[in-house]
Amino acid sequence: MPSIVILKSGESTTHDLSLDETVIGRLPECQIQIDSNMVSRKHARIVRDGNQFLVEDLGSGNGTTVNGVRIAARTLLKHDDRVKLGPILIRFVDQAAAPQNRVPPPARPPAAASPPESQTATFQFDMAEEAEDSATITGAVGGTSAGRFGALDVQPAAKLKGILEISRTLAGTVDLNALLPKILDTLFTIFPGADRGCILLKEGANGQMIPRAIKHSRPGEDESVKLSRTIVNKVLTDKTGVLSADAASDSRFQASESIANFTIRSMMCVPLLGLDGEPLGIINIDTQNPLKQFQTDDLDLLLAVAGQAALSYENARLVVSYTEKVKQDNEMQIAQGVQRALLPESLPQVAGYEFFATYESAQAVGGDYYDCFMLPGGKRVAIAFGDVAGKGVPAALVVSRLSSAVQSTMEFVPDVGEALAKINDHMCAHAVEGRFVTFTLAIIDTESHEMSLSIAGHMSPMVRKIDGAIEEFPEEAVGMPLGVVAGMPYDVLKRTLQPGETVVLYTDGVSEAMNHGGDLYTPERLRDVIAKNSPVPSALGKIIRDDVRKHADGRYQNDDITLMVYGRTAS
């Protein structure tokens, strides 16, 4: 049978709805009597309509709400609906309708343990629109000129005591989920007349106010917290503490009702100011005790205590951020070591040839890649050289995939063009959009000295001839970058390396290295350096690297710089 559960003074009482009409009020003749001055003599009634139940307000002084919305006409009740008669909370229970109508309660966030006499409540929160606000601002303190702690010459002893109390309570707490409830616990100690309190923080790109901690000193009497949007906006905009009173309006007054029936709520709302002076959120506490209404001195004290609480919160956030940063740095160092392991520990030692390579990532890990190794048979050298679009961790993950594809493919596919096509198909499978790779693949036959290579969207290698002239391959021989289109064929270019000829492979981190004036290093300068200096790969590679650094003149490196130089010795 449907029933209602009345929560009052921390106790619950169940009443079956067996009648067609059940009147609830303060009079003994009501079917359900509630002994509270906040409830009208005949406050509301619940009416049966077939298998449905509807609630109707009977012109009460404090009104009737269903799920936080004040009703003016009969309203259908569903299982687990929450009805409030003034501050008295009632839950409608209809187990027959529970499976299809039950709405799960909001999840309770982790919070620190509260003292036995108080309760950390579930987050039932309501923000009144301006048109519905009945809050009247009765005082304000603080503002931009007053600073984080308000006027220091007002209640200095009380402020110092409150600041010391909140500092002592929060000392050593870096868990943000535990910190906010601790702040409320301390405020309830400083303001023993407080009935409810909540902390709202700005979250998300739009700065939406989200309740992060709510506390009650009267368990079960009123589980929701209501705030005035007008007051919250004023606190956030003016960075001001606001004192307000929320009383019954004249339109709700009836001569037949006692003034004791009205709920008069005194509220204080203050900003939580971050290190930059901007609001992180707000603290709001209220009381319904007419003998303990908040005064302007209380508001000034709360503003000072909230200033220290905000500093503690910011410090805890900084500690959390620092801890996460240290963890990320350690992980990046590990990732850097893993990526370095993908590069060859040493370059091949082949009679009549010399190989040199240098790699400098702009971040801990990068998107440039090179490899140089002997193929089965011991007579051919494979050279792989590439640049992933982008840099950092995403590019480094693509590099790891590329490295495995090169190693596994080159071991079994002897033709450069065919091998590059297979590597491209591998990179196209499950490719990440925008993460293409410019790439050059070459094989040198150390007996015939023929170099076969295919280029996938990369800059042409620069070949330094014996007389210092620079030779590059035609642009029409450059194919599509890896990871763009599967099934692409790649042209194979062949050239015999003469004694003393040197080949230079580079990424755009070299040609686009920038100085403080914004000037690029440029391929033209690279050609000039190659032409005018030693053809010995190790010497030429170091000269190019040093010249790029000289051009940058200490400017922050914004791209990975990778260089590979190889060729036949002059003898």
C-alpha cells in the first residue's frame, strides 16, 4: 500500500495512505498531525484518484513543494517524490511503481568524517532564479578594496582566533575531497548557531557553480540547501561578503496564522578568493534560529576565515598539481628512455663507408626517427629516416609503431619500393587522423655501391659531390607521406655513390630552426654549409649541428632536430 514517510527531528514516521483523502496539518482532527509551528493547522492533503495519488496545498503559510518546486494546484506524486510542508520533509513511497519510476539518488562524494552531532548531507541543492528570490540583502562587507581578510581593524582578536582555528584544522590536509568538508566542520565550530552550510566551486570552461560540500546540524529535518542566484552573483562579481534574510512575503501572510509559523532564515555568503584574487567559489551558511541571527560582525569574521580557507585550498591544489607534475616528469623520463632505445645504439661499421647521426627532441620525447642497420647477408645497409607530423607524446607513439614496421619489413622485403609500400599500408591501418609521416628509405649495396631509395613526402636528401656541388632528387619522384592513403606505389631512385661523396638527410627542425628575430635557418644555408665544409660524414654532421645552434642563438627549440650524414670515404 502507498505510504508517506515523515522526517522530523532526526526520526522517521510511516503513515499508510488507506483513505481517499488524507489531510496533513497541526490540528488534532487532521488524519496526520504534525506538531510543528512551521506547519499550518490544515496544511495540505493527499487525494487518491484510482491508483494515483495527488497532493494539494490548502493555503498554508509556508507553502508546499514537490521535489523543490512550490505547487499551486494538485500535483501527481510518484514513488520517492519528496514533499515539503514548510521545513518538514515527507517522502512518498509506492513500491508497486518503484521499478519504473525510481530515480537513483545523487552519488555522495567522498568526504571527511563529521562530528557525531552533525551530518554531512547528500547534495540536494537548489538555486533560486531572480524572479523567485525572497532574499533581502541586509548587509555587505569586503569588496575589492578590502582584500582577502576584510577590514583588519574590525574584530582583530576574533579574526585571529578564527584564522588560527581554520589553519590548525586544515594543516597537512592535501586531499581536496576531505579539505572542503573540514572547512565546513570548522565554520560550524566558529558559528555554533549555523544550521546549514555549503561550499560551491567554479568548474568547467563556463565557470558553472557546483556544490562540493554540504553540511547540516539538524539531520533529517531539511536535506536541501537553497541559495539566491542574485546574492551568489553579487558575491562573485563584487568579491563581497553578503548578509541576507529570507522571510515570508506579505502575500503569504494570513491573519489566521501565527507569526511563529513563518520561517526566517539568516544567511551569510562570502567568496573564496584564489591566489590571483579571483573567486574560486563561495561559502554559504545559514541559521533558522531567531535567537542566533547573523550580524555584520559575524559576516566580517566569516570573510576573514574564508580568506584563510581559500589559501589552504589553493595550497592543497598546488601540492596536488606538483605531485602530479613530478609523477608525469618521472613517466616522461621513462618514455624518453624507451624512445631512445628505438634508435640504434651504434651505427654500422663498414669498410669504405662512414655513418653519423644526431637527434635532439624539442620535448622529452619527439616525433623524429632514424635507423641504420645491416640487412641479412651482411652486404647491404638499410637506412630509414622520418618525421611524424606533430611532436611530443602522440608523435612518439607513432614513431614506436613506425620503428617496428621498418624492422619487421626490411628483414624480409629486399626491394625498397615494395618495402616502403608495405610500411605505408601498415601505418594506414588504424591510423590516427593527422598523424602522417614524411619518410625516406634507402638501401646501400656496399659491394656495387649502388644506393636505392624511395621518398614518401620527405625533403630530398642532399648529395655532396667530390667537387662540393650539391645534388638533389627531383620533386616528381617524391611520393605520398606514410599513413595517408593505403595501396600507394613508390618510385625507386638509384644512384651509385662515388668515393668521397656524402649524403645528408635532415628533418624540418634543421631547415626551419629559428633565431630570436624569427629568421629561419633555410635549406639554402644548409646547402652552403654542406658545399663549403669537409665531406667526412662525422665532421660534416657536427659542423651542420653547430651551425644550426649558432643560428638559433639560444632560442627555444620548437621542433625536433634530427640529422643523418653518410657516404663513401675518399680513399
